[in-house]
Amino acid sequence: MEAGHTARDILIDIDDSRMPLNFTRRSAAVIMRRISRGRQMQENRIELLCADGVRLAGDWWLPVADAPVATVVINPATGVPARYYHYYARFLARHGFNVFTYDYRGIGQSRPADLRRVSYTWRQWGQQDFDAALRHVLDRDETGRVLVVGHSIGGFLPGYASKANCIAGLLSVGGQYGYWGDYQLSKRLPMAIKWHLLMPAITAALGYFPGKRLGWLEDLPKGVALGWGFQQGRAEQGLMTDESIEMRRGFAALTAPILAVSISDDPIATPKAINRAMAYYTGASIAKVHLSPADLGFDRVGHFNLFHARHEQGFWKSSLDWLREGSNPWPQRIYL
């Protein structure tokens, strides 16, 4: 059980050995019927198998309800373990959603014994990890509506999945891909030095990025750290022409509505960065909103804060409007 979580938070815990890769609609219904009346949600740990053979850790959060509203996949930010989003997952489950959370390869519960022996990349997180998560969820969804909540890079990755056309909606929170030229001007130089000079240098020397030891983020696989460190304006950099065309075709296949959220004191996911990322989703209907911390009742929010439990009565509650009905909770904050 995670620090700070009580038995009331996690009602049922099923380990990997009991539930590997075969969590079905029928088993979900059986488990849900076994939960005593009055409890609002429950958790199941599963193991997810990617097409290239890599195994990931994931969790299902299920409401005790006969008819869930929809099924939601939560994509984490770079270097943020899935456990950070478990509070929000529980919140959504208590409000009638099936929710699936998971760790990308190299992160959290999906980390190998030695990060120096792997070179995972952002593209693999999209093409392999999110693709596996989405397929898993689509196979088990009984609502007909599979939604994605993506944070930071997690709000950009869905276009890499081969089943992106099956997504019913994307809530992209600070969704972008780390190009230094889009950082907030007043903080661009120190952030460029930190993430695009020091991080690649440290990673090249050690074979992985020791973010946790430095107090920056979680440790990162070499490919992710170097990919971010050397990221330029085009997400398809490094691809051959035919690969680039195929990538753009995949992003265009996502035709679901997208709500892209940015925060005015977020130095990473600026409106310029959001615009750059969302431009790849040429087939989608996109609403972009730019909020201030004051809109959410706080003095500061930044890039990582919106999934903290302090936002339950603000941002989290407002997000239900869009996830349930596709209704933008902040129409007065739309920008082009």
C-alpha cells in the first residue's frame, strides 16, 4: 500500500500472480459483486504485455455500479510514476468510470532491475506501451466510450497507437513534447541548461538519468532522457521520410474531440508548446483552454500539480463535465 493511502482508499488488492493479462468483463463483474454494499470503488493490479514482449504494471480502478459511464486510460508525464495519478483514478472510479493506470517501460513498477541495460524512448512509450494499454482497455470495455487523460508527454502520445481511431475523447493536460524553444521566455535559459545540457551530459556519462537522486524527477531510461534533451521543434525528428509520413497519418487517424488544457504559470506547457503538439492531430476537433491558477482557486499550479488531491473540488470535479458529456468546463478560457 502506498504511503499516505489508507485501507479505505484501496479496498481490494489482487497481486500479479493471481491476475496476469486476463482481466475480463466477466471477472470484473464477479469481483465487483463481491464488494460489500456501500463501498465505492476497488483496485486490481495486472500485468500488461506489449507487442515487443516488454511487460508493464497496470491497475484497474472499478466503480461499484451496474453501468459505468465510460472507461478512462491515464497516461503519465515523463518521469512521473503511475501512483501519482491513483488519487485521480480513485476519484473517477467513485464517479462511475472504469479507470486504467499504468507505468511506462523503465518507470515505477515497470522499471527493470538495471536501467543501464535498456534504451527506451518516448516513441516506444506511445507505439508500444500506450498501444498495449489501449488495446487492453478496448478488449475489456463494456461502455462503448474509451477516453484518455494524458499529462504532459502523455497528452501527446495517443497518436502513436495503432488503435488511436478508437479513442472517444482526449483530455490533454499540458500535452507537449519538450521542445526548449517553447518554454516560458523568462525561464527558458535555466530550463534549457537543466534539461537540454546537464541531463544529456549526465545520461551519456552514466547510461541512464538519475533524476530521483538529483531530486528532479524519477530516473529515466537513456533513450527518453536523450530524446528529450535533444528534442527540436519537429516531433518526427530522426525519422525517415516514409516513417514521418506514417507517423503523421497515425496522429490524423484520431478524430475524437480533444480538450487541451494549459496553465499560465506552467513554464513547460505554454500555449505555444500546446499549439505545436496539437497541430499533429489534424483529424480531431480541438478546444484549447488557458487557465490561470486563480481560475482554480490557487496561487500556484505549475506543470505537475493538477493531479494532486488538493484539486479534487476544483479541476478534478470540472473535468467530469468533459469526460461525461464532452462539455468544456471553461468556455470563457478558449484560445486559438
